[in-house]
Amino acid sequence: MADKTFEVRESFAKALAEVSALTDLDKLRVEYLGKKGLVTDLMKDMKSLSIEEKKTFGQAVNVLKDEITEAIAAKQEELKQREIELENSRMPEFDITMPADLARGSYHPITLVQRQCEEIFKSMGFTVEDYSEVVTDYECFESLNIPKNHPARDMQDTYYLDNGQLLKTQTSAAQNAIYKKYKDQLVNEGKAIKAIFPGRCFRNEATDACHENTFFQMEGVMVDRNISISNLIFFMKTMLSEVFRKDIKVRLRPGFFPFVEPGFELDISCLICGGEGCPSCKHSGWLELCPCGMIHPEVLSAGGIDPEEYIGFAFGLGLTRLAMMKYGVKDIRDLNSGSLKCLDQFTDDK
Ligand code: DAH
């Protein structure tokens, strides 16, 4: 019987020497140690032996089994190591002393302005919300007090999907969802709703230097008890002064938007001529930047907020316009051009 363990040991050693891949090694393991393997077979042979013989033979088989298990584990390590070395040898060699390639990508000017505005509003306690580009008619118009066939829809023709949804024409489309999301906090915890939502908007426009079919806005809302137009002016003035890194003069003019009452156009004093009047501000000394107003009671109601108890302001900052002003971009189409020559000249500190 001892010969038998010897035979198995010999044949295993031979087979192991020939193995050069991990998959073959596993096959070998099954061939010897598996349920129907050669070592297991040896155990079966023991039935015919005397008790004494069983003891010595059993021990011999166990020793063999341990030897084979260890040999397989060692071989496995060796093969893995060899694979790593092979992989490394295929890697391209590089010279770590070579100077780094400093031609890096850069952020889009709109991204830069958007992030800057986000930081400023966050520091004033606003949350930054994310919102879909595809919205329903209800979100984009009806919940904003713009019923079907309202003439205010004419200025915001857009791209409709077969299922009746549309590409949002204005970030105001997120207002309804924001009110619903935070109304319980407002009522139960007395926590004011303060949120901004930047996003891409789409309109079916004929494009020129000032108009694009795809542009960015940043909507903002604040709802609480006792909010007034002064709060609105304060927040807008602070934000714009931070963005332009100088004190900015603002003024409000009446403006019509169905979702605010009263509604305003917020102008800033022209940054190019300092308010003296120049071609950029059409000699008025003022630039139109941010429509805004006190949120219409119907819009609050649609968002589940009682307009008898709460009041708020909303604004729709033209992020694209802001970026153009900040970086002196004269043609809006450059921003969507994908031209790196044009876009990679902007950095955060310009
Ligand atoms: N959504 C408007 C537009 O794109 C801009 C706007 C006006 C937003 C007044 C507001 C607002 O939040 O109060 O034309």
C-alpha cells in the first residue's frame, strides 16, 4: 500500500513541474485533492486493510495530502508572481526625471462663475439644489402661474418631447419642487427656505451674438415670515459685489413675470464706464442682469405654502450673461463653441 502513496507522490511531482498557468494548477488540484481525486481514492482503498495497516496507511495518505496542498499553494504564489512580473515588463518605460506636461484642461467660464455664486450663497445660508433638464409643463409653466395659452409662454418656446415633457426654459421650473421639499421644515421648524438652483435652460431661439438656444441661469428663492424687497436687494447686492470683487450699485425697475408680484428688473451700474454711459450700456449707465420679485401667492400655494402666512422673493440670475460680463466675452456663441482656444484662457483668478 505504501507504494501507492509513493506512486501518487511521484506522478503529482511530475505533473506539477509541467504546470505553467494558474488555470492548469487548479485542474491539477481537482485531479488530486478533489472528491474523486487520486488522493481521495487512496482513502477508499483502505476499507480492505486491517486496523493496524489502516493506521499507518491513513497517516501516510494524510502526509501526502498535506504535501500536495502545500506544494499547490507554493506554486500558486510563484505563478501569480510570474504574472505580475510579465505584466510589469509590458508596461511602457518612463523617465521619472522628465519635466511634467503642464498643458492641463481648464474649467468653462460658466462653471467658474456658477461655482463662485454657489460659494457666496452657501456662505449666506442657502442650499444648492440640483434639478433635471427635462421637466413637465406643470413645473415649467402651470405651477408658476402661467396657464395654458398664456401669452407669457410665447417668449419661451422650447423643445418638446413626444411624451409631453420639455427641456426647461427657465430655472424657475424648479421652484415648485423646492417649495414642496422644504415646506414642512418651514412650517414645523420655522426654518426659512433659502435655496439656489443653477442649471442649463433651452429656448427655441434664432441665435446671434446675444442669444443662444442653450444657456445657464441660477434661480434663487427665500421664503419666510416678514420677508421684504429690502432683503432681496441686500442679497443681490452682496452677491454681485462678491462676484465682481467691488461694490456694485443696483437699481430696481418694474418688470412683468407672472410668478412674481411685484416683479422687477434688477440693473447694475455699468462696469465698463462706471455708470457714466458708454456703448456697452447703451449710454444709460446701467446693465440689466437679474429679473426678480416677490413670489406670487398662487405660486406659493401651488408649492403647498400658505401665502397668508409666508412670503418670499425669487430671482433668476443670468449666469451666462454674468460670465460674459465678468470675462468680457462679446459673443455668447463662443461659450458653446467647444473651442479650446477660446475657452482655456479663463482661470479662476481672472
Ligand atoms: N425665469 C425668468 C426668465 O427666464 C426670470 C425670472 C424672473 C426669474 C423673475 C425669477 C423672477 O425668479 O423672480 O425669464
